[in-house]
Amino acid sequence: MSYDYLVVGAGLFGAIFAHEAALKGKKVKVIEKRDHIAGNIYTKEVEGIQVHEYGAHIFHTSDKEIWDYVNQFAEFNRYTNSPVANYKGEIYNLPFNMNTFNKLWGVVTPAEAQAKIEEQKAILGGKTPENLEEQAISLVGTDIYEKLIKDYTEKQWGKACTELPAFIIRRLPVRLTYDNNYFNDTYHGIPIGGYTQIVEKMLDHDNIDVETGVDFFAHKEEYLATYPKIVFTGMIDEFFDYELGELEYRSLRFETETLDMENYQGNAVVNYTDAKTPYTRIIEHKHFEYGKQPKTIITKEHSKTWEKGDEPYYPVNNDRNNHLYKAYKAKAEEQGNVIFGGRLGQYRYYDMHQVIAAALQCVRKELGY
Ligand code: FAD
Ligand code: UDP
């Protein structure tokens, strides 16, 4: 069979590209270096519980088109993410909202909370925030920064908050309402039966062939010579053999345990925001789907520096890396027959809904519809 496309990576970006191209009659080969499809959204059933093998994934979007698109492949439950923070045994609601401000300062009204934040952010002297520390203080003041942000962020990224970009903390809503919903989006949920089925259904076409356990770099030259077009969703700097320098990534180590108890922590996500606890958060998977199983499965998430051979979970989008990425992007444009997509191919801190939007835009441009 001669193919129109080789898709490298069976994550969300690659699967959407392959699915849409197959619907348009194209023949697609998908290769994936892991021994399973679905990339980082892969979930696996253990003890009747859907385990998020690569970290907690909550779907959220305000875009009706994206929501309808993903609902073709799974039915979603009504899960709303409301993580809590554990700071040395004290529990605070996230994201930062009236429940957090009340517990911390005893304030009751939005005006009182606002006044407290204004008082604390005065130390910035009206300066426009230039890094994560300044951005955090400007949004929520120094107390929350010290207890709930500083150490968590430094564990997560392995860098001082003064060296990190402000946009990372702007991912989190700050609200003067008693609302513990982590996201502002209109549509939320967890797919009933897990995420893997979404990618399975996307790839289920007669004109798509999928091979797992195959690394693109083992046969790079052959692939480039054989396939008319390649969609590459791995690391863009690795594609070019790091010739302009190495981009930085953050990796994770997941420590998963099955416990002989029904309910370990009473919530799907608990963040440990102190410096001493070695992990950033504990996920209790059953709570994503209101599970009543007799056992429970928890995962401690440890953040670590990425080294060659580790999974590159997060791009580190600071100025140095964004600048280097731009240089790789320019090389990618010269490459002609390779499209770079997804979190690693485009070196962006994309959430799932953003990957879907980017993949749809890419495939529509490519196939002209
Ligand atoms: P990936 O899922 O990384 O897929 C790329 C695939 O390419 C991988 O399977 C990889 O093995 C394969 N590959 C790479 N190189 C090669 C090669 N050389 N040869 C063959 N195959 C290769 N998003 C949300 O919306 N909500 C959340 O709650 C959320 N939580 C997250 C939590 C964590 C810990 C992480 C890391 C991410 C989270 N995300 C979340 C983001 C979400 O995982 C991504 O947006 C999405 O999975 C990216 O899809 P992708 O296809 O770009 O990348
Ligand atoms: N963050 C924090 N304290 C928390 C949760 C998040 O300081 O309890 C900061 C941290 O810098 C993190 C960023 O907010 O990197 C974005 O958090 P999010 O939960 O979106 O991160 P992700 O799920 O992508 O790891």
C-alpha cells in the first residue's frame, strides 16, 4: 500500500490529523514509539478504575465546535475539577477564590478580599509584572504567593519564580466568588470509559495503518525518502538532531499505588504546595468518575529535569527557549514536506482543546476544506 501521509506519534494531534485525512480518502500510516496509542491522554482500566497513566487529564473548553467534535468519540461525565492545596496540613481551595481568601484572611466579602490583595500587591509599586513571581503577587498578594504558589511552582519547574514567564500562573482563574471550579470554561468533563477509546475510534479506518513500538529516528532517512508528506508530533529539536541547540523540557515521574481502601484523600487532585513534600500532587483516579470500587488507585506526581531518554511532558516556554524554537520553526518551514504539530512539534503548553483546534486547523489547511 502506498501512503499519502506518515503520521509520527499517535497522540491527540496525530490521531486527529490521521482521522480527518482518512475521511477525505487519504491513506495514512501512523507510527508510535510507545507500546500503545493515545500519547499522554492514555488511560487504562485497573481494578475497574480508569487510571490516567500520564497525569490527570480534565477536558475543558468554551468552544462549542471543539466540544461537539470530541463528543463524537466519547460520552463525557459532569466532572468539574476542584483541586485542593495541602500546605503543611492546612487545606485551601483552588483556584484562588473567596473560599481561599476566607480561610486565609477571614475576609467574607469580595470587597474585603480585594482590599487585602491591593494592600499586599503594593510592594510591586505599580510595576507591570515581568515574571511569574510578580504576576502572582499582582493577582493574589504575597500570602497566597508564599503558601500556595512559590514552592509548588519551583518544585514543578525546577526554577525560581523570578525566572519563569508570567503566563504560566495566568492559566489559573482568580475569582471574587465562592466558586471552586478550576476552569472558567463552559464545557467540562471526563470521558466515560476513559480517553484511550477516543484515539482508538479516530484511528479506526480501513485506510489507516497503525504501528506501535516504532521510533521515527530508527528509519528517519528512509521515511523522508518514501513518504510524500510527514506529520511529526515528536520533539522538533530532536528532528533536527539538536543542531541549533537543545530546547528545555520538564519531565515527570509517576509513582502509582493500589490501596486496599475505598477513599484515600476525598478528592481527585490534592496539590502539595510546600517545599518539603517531594511530589507536587496526588491524584486519586476514581474520583474523576465518582467511582465506588472497594479499592483505590493513587498517583504521586514528581517533577524532574528532562534528560535524553525521559518523556518530555512540558515545554519550558521562557524567552531563551521560545527564541530557539523560532529558529527551529524557520528550519521546519524550509523542510517543505514535514508538518510539525502538537505540544512537542510546536513547543507550546497546549491543553487538549487547543491541540484539537490546532490539529483541525492544520488538516483543513493541508487538505483545503
Ligand atoms: P502527545 O500526547 O505527547 O503525543 C505525541 C506522541 O508522539 C507520543 O505518543 C509520543 O510517544 C510520540 N512520539 C514522539 N516522538 C516520537 C518518535 N520519534 N517516533 C514515534 N513516536 C513518537 N490537557 C488538558 O486539556 N487538561 C488537562 O487536565 C491536562 N493535564 C495534563 C497533565 C499532564 C501531566 C500533562 C503532561 C499534560 C496535560 N494536558 C492536559 C495536556 C495534554 O496532555 C496535551 O495537550 C495533549 O496530550 C497533547 O497531544 P499531542 O498529540 O500534541 O502530544
Ligand atoms: N500553581 C501553583 N499552585 C498550585 C497549582 C498551580 O502555584 O496549587 C501554578 C504552577 O506554577 C503551575 C501553574 O500554576 O505550573 C499552572 O497550573 P496548572 O494546574 O494549570 O498546571 P498543569 O496541570 O499544566 O501542570
